[in-house]
Amino acid sequence: MRFAIAGIGTGVGKTLVAALFVERLGAAYWKPIQAGGLAHTDTEEVRRLVTLSRAPFLPEAYSLHAAMAPDAAAAQEGVTLRKEGLRLPDAEGPLVVEPAGGVLVPVADGLLNVDLLKYWNLPVVVVSSYYLGSINHTLLTVEALNSRELPLAGIVFNGERNDHSRSVILRETGLKCLLDLPKLRQPVSPRQVKAYAARIDL
């Protein structure tokens, strides 16, 4: 099984959810573009979180120093991001791909994350959270994905549960809830990841 993990915004727990899917599937993990955080990348964080000692962690296609949208970070460093340089890696078996930022974040001129998702054509897991505005952000994210006719695997809700938001999102999107992930105390441990990964409803 192969999935792309798409968040409705920044800080919704996309990397944590990616780790859960890596743990659940025994999957390889690929972060195509790392923008900022090079001292401790998302790949290193997923490696820390999972209990699987042999899970393949694939190298980023592009590593950029600035913590900003990929197109801006690349321009600042004189790097040209190309779709052809972001082909899915040759990895056998399950794969989890985590793009940098939300689905409409620009990667390069004329290229958004949603275009990469279409290029890869993997089932998309939408990561939602509970905050004021999250209903709107989730529905807009799903609408952007549906407009490109991308396959949607379902939604993971992350954070302290809000039953009203949850029910509206599921009703309006028609998507399946794959996991209700409560707000976990930081730092999250591999033991917690293993426990919640087992609850993913695939």
C-alpha cells in the first residue's frame, strides 16, 4: 500500500501521521522536499518515532535551509525545483510520501503540491486538526484534491476532539475517518506511535 499524507495547514501533525502509517505498514518513508529544519529533518523525526529498525528512509530530492514555501526557499538559494526531479523513488513495497506544506503550497512557478500529488497519483490521507477555522480549511483541502480527481483514502483527525467539527467534516466530504488521534504529550514516544498505528482503519 502507498499513501501521500496531506495536511490542511501548518502544524496539524502531518509528520506524526506519516510516522504512524510507516509503522502500520512497515513502509518506506520519503520527504521529497525538506524546507528548513535541516538540523533535525522530518525524515529523522519519523525515524525516531517508529519502532521498525529496518524501515527504509529515502533521501530527500531537495534539501533547503529556509523554513518557508519551497518555491521561496529555493529562490533564496538559487535552486530550481523541477517536477521531473520529484519522481516517486524506486522503492519496493509500501511507501509513505510527505509533501512539504499544504496542498496549494507553491513548489515552483506553475507547480503546486496538489500538482505533485496528481503526478504521483497516490491515495491521499488528509490530516485535519481541531481549531477555529479547521472545518473551512479541511473542506477546501478536500475540494482542491477532488477537483484534480485524486484518490482520497480518508481523514485522520489530530488533537482534542470536537464532535461538531468532526461530524460536519465527515458529512460534507463523505470521507472515512481512518483514525482519531488525541493530542499527545510531547515528545511523542515510539511506544505511543506503535499503539496508535495499530488503530488505523485501513
